[in-house]
Amino acid sequence: MSVDQALAKILDTVVPVATVETVPLLQSLGRVIAIDKVAAINVPPCDNSAMDGYAIRLDDLEPLNELLIAQRIPAGQMGKPLKVGTAARIFTGAAIPPGADSVVMQEDTETRGEVVRVDRSEVKLGQHIRPMGQDIAKGSVVVGCGKRIQPQEIGLLASIGVTEVEVFTRLKVAVLSTGDELVEPGQSLASGQIYNSNRYTLTAFLIALGCEVIDGGIVEDDFQTTCDQLQSLSAQADVIISSGGVSVGEEDHVKAAVESLGQLGLWKLNIKPGKPLAFGAVGSTPFFGLPGNPSSVFVTFCLLARPYLLRKQGQSDVAPVMTTATAQFDWHQRGSRQEYLRAFVSVDEGVASVCLYDNQSSGVLASTSWANALMVLPPNTTITRGARVDVLLLSGLVGG
Ligand code: AMP
Ligand code: MG
């Protein structure tokens, strides 16, 4: 099964969170908004000046090009109606006084005492006025249900006076690591052991997505222990993600355990790194069985688990943005699997180019830290230096 087909099937099964909570504006950062926010006001609330200068009525400049400065309007104050033949000294952000139809910036004027001189031929009707509602019209949807709140939405919501936001409740995601060789950082390593990095990679991804993480610990490579732990996690979590133990070796028990407790949907994926990968359910709790190799965990989480979780959190748009860059290498891909190579994109003279990490082995986690992108290499493809290739920037795959 291709990665795209698998993703479509996985997304098809998503049942988004249905519960909603109200949080203070700043605490909604990174959460998905559950109810459209509609503007109760216009932004800006009235026509205002975009410049420091003079508010005038254009026709008053005939025939003299001179006006009497009759009032002064700083930001935050309302002026009086503009009398015929007068100008208002006005500052950026101040309300346009009734009767004025244009603003002349101070640099384009000459003042003599109480009189300001403006060359009419230099002025365009309506210039330097920011009309009421030009940013946001009263009654419009400012942030719609399904959007993840980022700093720009926080500012936008503040601009319409919002103090609280309705967001979907946090997803509870359990992380389980399988493998007799695993030891937690902080403990000493005996020979043959390695530190459990997958638990940390996955937990960090989940924290960045605003999930509540349930630590499922390390389970030994044993069928019954794996079943017991999966069953216990399924009672607490909205989603379970495991790493390791999904191959077909004698020490791999995840597949059989999930099959005995629920069902396993997907099995063989045309993805590298990342084969094998499992998707199914423990009881009724959705389950991702990611591979054990650390780079495979990184790639399969980004490409398959992440969009699933985003959709389950209530987010509407979950597709990462693909872009192109010029290959700085030759590559011959003979396999039938789609490859996601750890890559670095840089821009020289306006053109994006991409190079690859030397060692693309799925056990090499350093490649993911060196990279700022994944280069997508379709099955059976030859790339020659200078060709345009597809890349996914990690900035769109890591973080909230
Ligand atoms: P497995 O899929 O269980 O056969 O694991 C494949 C490889 O990934 C083996 O070299 C494991 O030692 C390694 N591995 C599995 N789980 C982890 C983990 N949590 N952290 C780091 N490496 C792991
Ligand atoms: Mg293992």
C-alpha cells in the first residue's frame, strides 16, 4: 500500500474529539478552536488616519491650496466636524473627523502659523484613510472552527476584544516502548542495552501538539506482558502509539497482541524508512504500532500518526505543504518503496536546493537533527544532479 493510500485510509477512520472547553485567550495557543469566533465589532471601529498629517476636504483646496488649521486630533480622541476651509492636524490612528475625505501627510505640506499649504494636484481623494472594518467586518467569522490557534490568531482574536476561546479538549495519547534492550536515560547501560529514545521523540512530538501524554513505559518482549499493558492503556487513552516489536521476528509481539485484543488494519506499507508499521485498534482505542528504529519512528510519526492526531484534535487542514528544490546529488532508487530521505534545504540566490545526510540508515537518529526537510523519492526513481525534487520542510511537520 502506498503512503498516500494508507494515509487516506487512516484519516477515514478518524472520529474527532467532540468535547469542548473554554479557556482564557492565551491558553488557547496551540489548541484547535471548536466554535467559530464572529466579530462583534468592526476593526478598525471607525475611519482613521494612516499618517501623521492633516485631514482635509479635497474640494476646499480650490482655489487657494490653503486651509486654516482649526483643530488637533491625537489618536484616541474624536474630532469635531470639519468646517469649510479648514484642516484638522491629525495623527496616525486618530479618527477622521466628519466631513474630511482625505489625509495629507505632514511631509507634503507647508505650514505658516495657523495656515497649512497643500498642493491639490498632489492629493488623491480618500488617500491615507484606513476605512472602518477594512481589517475585520462586524459579523464576519474571524477564526473558524477547526483552525489551530497560532500567535497570529491570538493577536487577531484580541483585536476583536475576545478574552476566552472554546477549544476541543486535549487528546490523551499513550506512548509505549517495546524492547528488552531498552533502558531509560538516567539509568546505567549494561552491555547490549540502549537508551529508550523513541519514548522521548514521541512524547516531545505529542507535547508540541498539545496532547496529554500517558507514559506507557517500557514493556518487555513478551506476548502476555504486551497484551496486559495495551489493555490497561486502552482504558485510559484516546490513542495508543507504540514503537518496536511490529516486525515478524520471534521477539516481536505487538502485532499478535493487538490482533488478540482488537484488530489490525494496515500492515505492509511502501515506505522507507518505516516498514513495518501497524494501524488498528486495541478494543475501541485507535492504535499505531510504529517501527523500532528511531529514524523510522520520526518519519512515520510525521507522515501518518501526526495527520491522524491533528484531525482527531479537530483540525480541518492536516496536509503538510510540499515544495520543490534542486537536487545537489545523483540518486538511483531501485526499490518499490517511497523514500523519505533526511535532507537539508538551503536557498542560494533565490533558488532552493537540497542535499542529503550521508547515512540514511533508519537507525541513525542524528540524521533527523541535521535535517530541516524530508526529500520525497517515489519508487524506482533516478535523480540526476540539477533535477527538481519534492521536499517536505520539517518546520511544517514538527511542532504545533
Ligand atoms: P524492533 O522493531 O523492535 O525490532 O526494533 C528495531 C530497532 O530499533 C532495534 O535496533 C531496536 O533496538 C531499536 N529500538 C526499538 N525501540 C527503541 C527505542 N524505544 N529507542 C531506541 N531504539 C529502539
Ligand atoms: Mg524490539
